[in-house]
Amino acid sequence: VSVDAEAITLHPAIWRERRILWEDIEAVDVYPLLPSVDEEVSRKFAVGKRNYRPASGIMLVIPGLGWQYRIAGFFAGANTRPVIALTNRAHADYDTLLRKVLTATDPAIHSDDLLDEVSR
């Protein structure tokens, strides 16, 4: 993904690039499909205790995205609403991306659980 003042742009490996205006995002919530600290024993060992960061991420509910994003929404607990996930496992400089998304989107659409996510 890439972001600018007006939009977030998806750059999927298979499908075409898609630009989504910030106001088109319906909800911002914690992404629930990440491993817990207990499930990442080998990762913690590989990177070392000092460098290990627990998995964290958010999901953006975006109406109008295709069926593949609806499948992701189904598994993430958003019923059949289309979602994209942004995580510290898949996105370099996740903290900057997270701050940009949270400042660019309306706070009224942010989940109450995001406070815990942001404070990690």
C-alpha cells in the first residue's frame, strides 16, 4: 500500500492497483487474525527477545472492493464486508502507516479497541 493526503492506494500482487479515498473507508478496527505471543515462540527465538515485537494490525472496512476482500472480511469477523489488513508483519514502517491511517480517517469510524492497538 501507499498513502497520500487524499487516499490509500492498494498495490496487490495479482489484481490491478486501486485508489481508495479516505472518506470511502467505512470502519477501522483491530485485525483479529494475527498470532498471539504464545504462538510465536520460533519467531521470538529467531529475532531474539530484545528485537521481538508482538504481531499487531488493523483492518479497514471498504465497501465496493471485490469478492477477494469480502472473503478476507468473512474470516476477520466483518461478515461479508470487504476488508484490507495492515500489519507490522507485512508492512515496513507499520507505525508510520498506522498513524497516517488514524489521522486521515474520521475518528468516529475507529473501533474502541484501537486505543489498545495504538498504545502497544
